[in-house]
Amino acid sequence: MNFQGQHRDDVASAEPVEARGGQGEAPKRSRTSRFAWIGTAASIILSLVSLGVLWKLVQSVSWDEVKGALAAASARQLGLAFLFVGISYIFLTGYDALALRQLRIKVPYRITALASFTSYAVSFTLGFPLLTAGTIRYWIYARQGLSASKIAALTVIAGFTFWLGMGVVLGLSLIIEAGQLAGLAFTSIELNQGIGFAALLAVLGYLAWVSAKRRSVTVKQWRLELPGASVSIGQMMVGIGDVCAAAAVLYVLLPNEISIGFTTFLAIYVLAAMLGIASNAPGGIGVFEATILLALSSLPRNEVLTSLLLFRGCYYVVPFVTALAMLGLYEIVKRAGGAADRGATDAVPPEGTAGPSGKAWPDTRDH
């Protein structure tokens, strides 16, 4: 494998796909549309089942106990939680930074960080990431000269970063903590290890695939060239950091009597996150909570539910509100800067116009 990135001289791009023999394309589109409803139906069923399980689980919870547990959350827990929130969102900015590197586009890091943080913070809370995150990215990156196709390519590459990190974390945690996870999830050690090895093999297979030669995928009518191995490994490391930091937010908010290690909890968190993504619900709400409550059924249910509520507040609500404020401030600054630029241009009189002394103003605009 060429881990130095054999695609160094190839500029990644998102290009329109040329129409190929019209006779074959129509049946292909027909088959795609025919089976498109299966994924939607599966997401709806998963969401409904999870909401039903969650409703059944919380029936035994006393809301007075939940209020008490919320009030009992220590300053140390909240401080650590927000620290890991910050670390996770810093790693998230790496998703866009690596994607821009693959696309050979130079954008100041402050702009990359703003676009990444705000797009993820809003899409995590509102859902529909292609619409919400895509709109925010376009709003910010278009002012840097990026076309809609480049922004779409950036979004797809960032998605690969997320799944590479999730695959590695899930695989390693299932292998290392196969025994304890078997007791929590009522599975077997062999099954857990098998799934773990399968996840790692899938990641290694992907790295080998993109290392062999230049690869591309077609999204709608756009052809997107995939990163080579060197960028893909960087994506994997960034994804691992993001997933571990996000899991740590919830881990430090769990009851003090938790008896499982962080590596074991990582597997539970990744599984819950994957099911939440599959449900297409905003932030995986309902599905994520039901999975965590089932996996941690040995702990007091009201305390785990409280931890989940705090997690939602720390990781979703606070960044969401912060992102909205940052977007508003960004727009105000940009509009003020645009008005100042127009004013400076208007302030320069045309060449030959008489000044206060009766002499013509010099034309200095070319100097």
C-alpha cells in the first residue's frame, strides 16, 4: 500500500457525469426509485420501535428523582463534559480541513472552523444534515469562492471521515471488551469479536482499495474522487478522536457507581449512535436513549436518564445556541464590512473632480 498518497498529482474534483447510453440509465433510475422506500420504511420502523421501548423504560422513572439527580450533578462533571464537548467539536473542524486539503482548496482555518462548527451544531439538533449543514456550508464557503459542487464534495468526504473513525472504534472496543459486552448485550464473546474483526477488516479493505489506484464515487450527477490512503488515514485518526471525545461527554455524566470501563462504554455509544443515524431522527433522539438505557440496565434508570438529558444539553443545545449566535455575528460583520468597502469606493471622487482648494483630486486608485 502506498501510504504516502499516490494521488498527490491528481486534483480531486466533483464533476458532472456524462450521459451514458440512455437505454441503460432509465431502468437503473427506475430500480433505484423502486427500492428507495425500503430505507425510509426501515428508518420509520426503527424510530417507532425505539420510541416504544423508550416510553416503556421511562414509565418506571420518577420525575422527582430525575429533578433531584439533575440538581445533584457536580460542577466537576459538568466541567469535564464541556471540556470534552470542546475537544469533540475541534476534531469536527478537522473533517472539513481534510476535505479541503483533498480538494486542493485553501481556506483560512477560522473560516473552516466556523463553517464546520456551525453546520454540525445545527444539523445535530435539527436533523436533515444534507439540507441544514449543506445550507450553512454553502452560505459560508460560497463567499470563499467555492462552487456548489465543491461544497457537496466536501460534505461527502467529511462523511467518510466520520464512518472511518466509527468503524475503527467499534471494531477495537468489541474485540478488547468482548466478554463484558456479551453480558451487557446478551450476546456471545465470539459474536462480538466476529463483528469487531469484520468492522476493522472493512476499514482496512477500504484503505487498500483507495491505495491501489485512483477511486471515485458518483453522487447524483456528480463524480467525486476519493482521497488516497494518506488522507484516509488522517480522516480515520480525526474520526477516532471525535467519537472518543463525544462518548467521553456522556461517560463523565453517568452515575458515579458505573462499573464498566470507558472502552466497553465506547462500543455501546457507537452502536447507539449508529442506530440513531439509521433512524434519521434529529440527533438520533429516542433511538439513542433507548439503546443506552437498555445497555446500562444494571444502573439506576432515573440516573442514566438524567445523564442523557444533561448530555443532550451539553452536546446539542449549548453548541446549537452558540452556533446561531456565531452565524448572526458573522452575517453582521460581513454586511458591515461590505458597507464599509462600498463607502470607501464611493468616497474616492472621479479623476479630475475639483477638491476643496479648487484643484483636481489626484487619481490614486491604481497606486
